[in-house]
Amino acid sequence: LDRHSWIQVRHHFMDTKRRSNAEHLRRAGAAARAAIEKIDPDVVIAVDDYAQLLAARHYVNHPDINIVFAGVNGGVQKYGYEGAQNVTGIFERKPVVAIRETVELLMLAAGRKVRDRTTKVALLSDATLSSGLDADHLARADWAMLNYTGHRRVTDFEAWKAEVRALSASADFILIAGYRKLKTHPDADPRDPFVPAAEVMRWTERHATVPAIGINVYSTGDGAMLSIGPSGYHQGSTAAIMAEKIIEGGIQPRDIPFETSLQYLVSYRASALKRHKFAVPAVFEARARATGNYRD
């Protein structure tokens, strides 16, 4: 949107990634709605599910404010967006086909046969809203030759460690969803900080005896050997183009179809892949280097 000098862009951050206790969510929603009322925008670009739940949904069918959603992991019926006159947007969906194909390639590269539903894949995550919605999506997906064994959901680092050890004994691959909202232990004070994300991922990479693959690209930066996830750039650019159509083109949001993310990014850590005795196709490295997601 920067190329349109006449479009004024204002940002409001709700900070629900780091803080999601009930009181913070209540205050974050109230502050976001107050900001919208003060700015009185033509378009609200609302990113992630909490932005819809706590703020944007309150403006469904508003006569002057249009909504473009992005980063929504689940459906939008609960926000009242289906059939709304002033809403369009893009869903975020984890690229199951790409994840599935990657697991199969890693198996073949390691000299292991991919037999019908004998390779077990499990999902591990924290207890966040986004992780739960991702798990719902993965549960409905077609895993073809792989045996998807379901979702393990934990709230603290001690439980996370126990699940990593258990899955190392029962699964062939662990998929890692969200892990940035883990308390130190089950009895931690709600006001205590979360365990640093890099600490969680580094511990996981060191102690998992089967490969752990992130389904968010940032996981490799935190220490994972390999990650495959939706492109945040694609989410943002698509939402911006939709906002352009509404503001500049005068198109009604109801006439702009909802979209679903198709682009994904690959990131990997060469040293971790080597430690697991995996080789990846050269195109993986080329893709990761081209997007700044390759690490030695």
C-alpha cells in the first residue's frame, strides 16, 4: 500500500501472541475496537483469529467500515462473515500436501520405503487458538500413504518434554505447530512469562529421536531442522490487494471472493538435517536460500 500516498495506513497491535489470558484478551479487544472507532477507517485489515474474534466481527455489515481478514486458521462462520456484505479475505491453511510430500522425500532419501500407512506422523502444539484450528485442518486432510495419528496439545514445558519423548517412541515424524505459549510447569502463575520459543525448539531438536518438522517457517530460526509453512508475505499482499480493490476500485467486499493460501515457504537447517542423516533435494536448498530461509 506504500505506493498509494493518498492512502493513510494506521497500525494497532493487540499483543495476543505473547499474552492471552482472559483479562488481557478482554482489554485487547476493547482497545482495538476503540482504535477502530477513533480512526474510522474505510477498511480494517484484521490479521489472525483473535483480531476477528475480539474486534473485526463487531463491524459486520457496518455501513461505512469494510473488513479484510487474513491469517485465519479456521472458518469464519463464527464471526458472522459468511454472507456478510462488507467482508472478504484470505484463509491461512497449512500446506498438507507439501508436508506429506516432504516426509515421503525424506523417507526415500534415507533409504526407507514409504509403505501404505505404516509411516506414523503426529502433531504437537501448545494450547493456543491458532494451534487448535491448525489441528482441526490437519485432522480433515488427506494424508495418502502416511498414517496421521492425531494431535497432542500441552500447556507447559514439562508436558511438552514428556510428549516429545513419548512421540519419539511411537511416531516416525513429529510435526510442530505452535510452541510459543508454554508455561514452565503445570502450576506456573498465569502472570509468569512463557518459556522462550528458541529454548523450546532447541530442546526439541536435541532430544527428539525422530525428525521434528515445523509447520510454521519461523520454527527453523528457533532451531528446527526443517519447516514448511504458509507464506506470511502472501497473506499480507493478498489482503492489501483486496483493500486496494475496495478503496481505489470501488468494488464491494461481497464481490471479492474469499481466497485460501496457496503459497508456502521452505526453511531448513543443514547441520540438523545432516545429524539426522537426511539429504534433501537440491531444489529445497535453492528455495530456502532464495527466500532467506537457509541456515547452516
